[in-house]
Amino acid sequence: MKRLILFLLVAASIAELPCDASAESSYEIPNRWAVARLQGLMTIPLGDNNVAAWNDCGSGWLGSLGFASSIDTRTSGGVLGSFEYVFKRKYGLEIGLTYWRQIMTLWAEAAGYTLEGFPNFIMPTIGANYHFLTDGQKDIYGGALCTLGVIATGSGSNVDVSKDVALGLSFGMDYYVKDSWSVGAAAKYIDFGEIDFSLFPEGVQGFLCDNGLFGLGHLNVVSLTIGIGYRF
């Protein structure tokens, strides 16, 4: 949270930097434009990150099918690519593709199997932004977003994720340094709610209670991004 507060203070300070008056006076804000962004990111988990072993099969021989599990979420890096179309000078529609690298470590042991997974999240997103301060050098905006799915890939065992949709809020700024080129930064809050994982192959899942799923409590993150943009 301290990092988020520091980020917002830096963004506000940049917004107050003096601008070239001639540049602002000669720039006429168009009625519509588009901007492509490529940004690196840092993701900071904020959730409870509690493990619930939902594979308790009771007593007797069925008890041997139960499993132990653990989840360790951590700060990670990644990449965000997006394209936004702005109309009526204020309203933007944005599509993006986000990559989070090894956002967590998953471990499970059951039925003689010990498995680990280090999932990378790939998420297509859509969003809507409101550009409330735009001039010749800076464009400050805020909005909401929604993921259209979660693809978990990476080293270790294959990982199945139960959650396809996450909702979020964003606040960002582009600062134009030359013609249509800009440097930009944004803070995004993304909330998955309760999310479950499975590390077990399909054949093994059939022998496990509750299909070998275990949970993460409530997963929500803050994603800080910084990179370049190009305005069309």
C-alpha cells in the first residue's frame, strides 16, 4: 500500500510540472484519437492468500485420498499491451493483454503424487476510461476493466484455474515527450474474489474428492505499470 501511495504522489507531481505554453496553445484536442501502449508492470498481491484443503475424504481408506497443499503468492513482474480508442474527447474503450510472471507457487501432495506449479497468468481484458484532463502534453484518465479469461501457464505441473472473470479499477497518465510519443504510468486494482486451483492431471482428479481443487481465499492485487505509448 505504501508503494501505491508513493506512485500516486509521483503521478500527481508530474501532472503539476510546468508545460511549454506554446506547445499547449498550438495543440488542438481532436474529437477522437487512439493510443497504443506497451508497459512493464509489477503486481503486488493484497488478498488473504489462505489455503483451504477441500479434499477431506473422511476416515478409513478414503482418507488416503485427501491431500495437503500450500500456496505462496508474491510480488511479480510482467508485461501489458493495450489499445484504446477515445471519442468525444473524453470517453475511451480499451482492449489489452496482460502477462503476469509466476504470480504464486502452488504445492500439493496426494495419492502418492507430489506436484508443484508456478503459474503465469495471461489475461485478455476490456475496459472503459474517462479522460478528465487532456492537453498538449498530458492525458490523465481513470476507469474500470474486466478480464475475459485467465490462462495459467508455466513451469511445473499444468494448472487449472476456476476463475475466468475479474473486475478492476485503473488510474493512469500519459505524458507526451515528442509529437505522438509518450511515457506513461498507471495503477490498477484487480479483484478475482475466491479462486481455486488444481495441479492434478485429469486421470488423477477422478480418484480425488472434489476433483483435487484447493483454494486461495480472496485474491486481489494492485498492478503498477510504466512504459511507452503512441497516439494516432
